[in-house]
Amino acid sequence: MIVKKLHDSGIRSEHAYAAAFASIGLSVITWATSMKVEKGQGVERADRWGIYVGEWAPTFFGLGLALANYEKNL
């Protein structure tokens, strides 16, 4: 149901995979930037922010797989 709505709205599996890879890159960039900004203030928060953004990737990969299966069955 959700996958069909996403597909009908124009989102394809390639878009979800691209978002997953982008979130991995954004996670690394966010972590590195936070490390520089918060130098001496505590690495823990920088690590948590990078991990938070990095947790988006599995969701996007899962959506990509679901959309790929839906597209295959059309």
C-alpha cells in the first residue's frame, strides 16, 4: 500500500538507493563537521548526530528493495 503510493507519486527504487548513499555521505560529513565545531566541548554529541543521520540509510535501502520488487511485478 505505501510502496504503491510512493511509486504512483513518482518515487522509484533508484531514488531510494540514491537517498541511502547520500545519507551515508551526509553522516560522515556531519560527523566530521561536528568534530571540528565541538572540539574540546565533547565528542559524544558529534558521534550521536552522525549516527542519527546514518540510521536513515537502512530505511532508504529497505524502501529501495520494496520499490524494486514492486516495479518488477508490474
